[in-house]
Amino acid sequence: MPELPEVETFKRYIEARSLLRSIAEVEVRNPTVLGPMEPEELRRRVGGAMFLSARRHGKQLFLELSSGGWLTWHFGMTGEPVLFSNGDVPRFPRVLFRFADETLAFDDPRMLGRIGWTPTVEEFVRRKRLGPDALAITSKEFVDRFGRARGALKPALMDQHRMAGMGNIYSDEVLFQSRLDPRTGADSLDRGELEAVHRVMRRVLRMSIARGTDFSRFPRTYLLHHRRKGASCPGCGGTTETVTLGGRTTYYCPACQRPRAGGVEGRT
DNA sequence: TTTCATGTTCAGCA
DNA sequence: GTGCTGAACATGAA
């Protein structure tokens, strides 16, 4: 689930009903998601405390603790927060934060997500060397950072050190709507072209958040509805293709997304 | 049974 | 330091 729009939606979900409520108990069912942190440390920091506020940077969520510092939540590939009462218990609750009458679960089947603690958000962002948030980055900084990238544009968009928040699906979508082959060299684009990619990225991310990241409510012209082998391009009806970039399967339309002079594929 | 998956990290190599 | 590749992590779904 989680790229920037999903995490922003998770943030709003938690803000709506999980702030300023006393956490009576913390139950750690799978210590794996705590990484190096001992369950005892989590219980000590969170037990009896409450979440005061939430912040987001890229795909990372931060929950301010009344006991000091912030809980850091990263959802990996399949994580999501689920607030539930007696009824519908989620299927893969790895850590449970129990309020008086409801429970907030860190639900994550694959357990690639992580919960940690940091004294300040800034210190965490610095330590992980995260780039500016994809919805906060200015056009000028975007041009500056991507104009200096030496490799292909797609992996550069997904590089959390360059800019935080873009993942595999939204990167493909932005490139499709920008009509750029994913292998295009980032530094082969001029200022105007990079500014255009920045505008497309903002439009895609904001649209997704506005629709609650529900793909079924996205425009039918979006490529993400067609992430299957041999699917047809929503633009020209042709057949889409895949290529592996940055270790990830990349969907694109060879007819709509033109390779251009200066592309990475032609280099020696 | 095999393959793939909205992510991150690390080792190894150019 | 930059960039690329492959593997590991852990498990469900097709």
C-alpha cells in the first residue's frame, strides 16, 4: 500500500481518531517489526502515554509521544494502521496500541515495516539522509536535484535520498503522464522538461490523496490500472512493456513514452 | 509449485 | 561519492 499518498492517508486516518487518547497497553506480537528496539523499550515509552500529533516525511510517519520524542512508523510494502474495536480484528496485527475502548494496530502481513523511536523528526530525517518530501520540494530544488542525477530518471525518482516519497507505482505513473521513457537519463532533460515532470508528479500525488488512494476512483487514463503482462496502454491502445529498473518491474508504453536523445540506453 | 509483490538495506563491482 | 545488480528480509496471493 504505502507510497507517499498512502502514508498521507494513514496520517489523516490516525489524526482523526487516535490522537489524545491514553494508551493503556502495548502488545508486541512480532518483535521483528521493532527492528533493534526491545519490546520493553516500546512499552516503557508508550505505555500510559498518548499520541499528540502526527507528521509525515516521504513514506515515513511520525507520531509525537506525550512522554517525549516520536514513534517512527514505516509501512514497508504491505503495512497499514487499523483502528478497531471488538468486532473486526485485522488479520496481521504485529503491534497493538490499546486505548480504553478501541485498539490501533500496526497491521503488516510481510513484516517489512518497522516501528522505532526518535527524539526529533529532524534528527531521524538527517540520520536516514532522506531527501526533501515529494510534495514539499520546490520546482527549483527538483530541477537542481534531478538535473544532477547521472542515471536513468525512474530509479532517481525512487531514490529516497534524492527525494522522499515516490515508489514504484507512482514513478511509473508520473513517467507515463510525462510521456518519458523510464530509461531516459535525468540529466538529459532541460529545465523546462524537469519542471514539467515536477508538475505532473504533484498533480498525481495530490489527486491520489484527494481520492483516498482508492485506485478504483482514479481517472481511467491512468497507467496504474494496467499493471499486468501484456496489458493495453490507456493512451494509445497499444501493448505495454516491462523493463527492470532499480530492481523493480517498470511498466511503460513504448509508443507513448519515447526514448530520447541522451537516454541511458544508448550510452557506452 | 512457482513466481511476483506499492520497500529498504547491504555487499560487491565499475 | 555515484550508480547498478542481486540478495535478503517474510509472507500472502495468483
